[in-house]
Amino acid sequence: MTEIKQLSPQDEFTGYYLLKELDVRQTNATPPKDYFDIVLSDSSGQISAKYWDVSTADKETFFPMMLVKVRGIVQLYRERLQVKVTRIRKVTDEDNVSITDFIRSAPIRPVDLVHAIKQSMNSIQDEQIRQIVAYCVGKVEEKLMHYPAAKTHHHAYFAGLAYHMARMLELGDFICKQRPFLKPDYVKAGIILHDIAKPEEMVAQLGIVSEYSLHGKLIGHIAMASNWITEAAIHSSIPLDAECVLGLQHLVLSHHNLGEWGSPVQPQTAEAVALHHIDALDAKLQMVEDALDTTPETEPWTPMIRGLENKAIYKLGTN
């Protein structure tokens, strides 16, 4: 089977893929005709596609998150690869393929990632901070086993959120040893809590986000996590004006740094400054790694990366 990462311009191919996204659109012709605007994906990456010859039966047959067999031609459109689908059908039992073969996932087993997160949580020395973190983790522990960290930007795959947390905890441990003025309990707690409400913000299946939940649209994960800290404090009989409660809320509320990025306040504790930059470092390096992993080996440049100001990354050593 041809992996998406292996596709090049002018390739004619046939393969099995996950129909990750599908929208019915209309051409500009007179009269307009319906067509499918599609995103095909497999474990190596994803690619946009167009299927022009859409029938009424097709619109009743094909839906997002189903496996399909596709025949197509790879074209270059606005300097990006795009597939013109010539034939498409649903996968049958006789094809002997499984949907889990077509999804991207964290490179470490989810159970190991969640174990690492809980180990770090249990190593927090301050009992009140540990109680608050444990309460919040308990609300989403099952979803941590499979939820992505985002819809598209970074760690947007199966168990991506837990992977993001675990890698940040490694960075946090290093930085706390290098900078002893930082309080490790707050850094660990901030890392675990900063995106803890993402599973309630997004609706996801197999690591793929289909939409944002009502709470996600109206409140967002930052405000939800701050509310959970309040809930946790009440549950553990911790005064709401206790410094640990305010400190943890500040970490969560400031970790995006700027209002236009979603934070109502900017970092004003040492640990909040550290959290913002640990988060940004891991997220941006993951964007680069994901782009490199999904770019054909023959291509010296990755596609433009939205989270890096739409810059492409050049692979050193390709010349």
C-alpha cells in the first residue's frame, strides 16, 4: 500500500486510507455541481483531496472517520500536494484492514505515559497542591489514554495530550535542576494542569478531533481548568484564597502568555514564566518533528507550518 508520506506529484496510486474529513461543496460552474472536499490520512500523515464526480448515492455512502479504498492522481496545487480522486469505495471485510492501522499515535504506549504523569503527580511534596492535581487528573484520567493535545497544531494524534505532558515534565525536571530558584511542585503541577481540560474542550475519536464541545466553544480549556482547581480546593477543604490555589490558577490562566492567544493574564510568577516557555518549546518542536516525519524523504522542505508563522523547515543534509 502507498503511504501518504511517499506520494509525489504525478503519482498514480491505489490504497486504503482513513476518510478523516469530508465536506460537500459546489463548483463555480453553471449549473454548480457537488464535489467532495476530503482529507485522507494514514499513520504517515494526511493529504487533501478532491472527488469531483459525486452522485446522490455517494453523499449517502461516505462519511468522516470511515476507511476507504482510493484510486487517485497526485497533483501540485498552490505548491502543496493534492489528490484528484478517480475512484473511491468503502472498505469491506474482505479487504482485511483495521482502522487502528491508519491513525497516528504517540511513540510511547499511552499506559506508560499516564503512569509517568501520575508518578510526577505523586512526587509533589506539598500535600494541598498534590490533592488539587490528583482531583483534576481524576476527572479525565481515562481520556488521557487516547486524547490528542489539539485539533491540528501540535500532538494532534492518539494519546498526544499525555505525550505532550510527559515530554514537558522531562523539560520541567531539567529546568528546575538548572534553575534552583524555581519551585518544582508548582512547575510539575502547572505542566499537568495547563491542558488538563482539553478532553472536555474537544470531541475526539481515535485521536482525531471532529469538533469543539459546547463547553469548549463557550468557556475553553483554560477557564475550565481554573474552575476545576476551585472545585478541587472545595473538595479538599482548602481555602479558596490559599496561595497554592491562586498560584495554580495563575499558572493555568497565564500559560498562553497573551490575550490574543487565550490567556486573560500574563505570567507573573517565576514558575508561570517557566511553564509558558516549556509549553511553547515542546509544542513548536513537536510541530517541526511532525512536519519532518510526514514530509517525503525526497523533499528538502516541509510544508509551511501554521504554528511557526507559516514558515517551512529545511532539512539539513539533503544536498
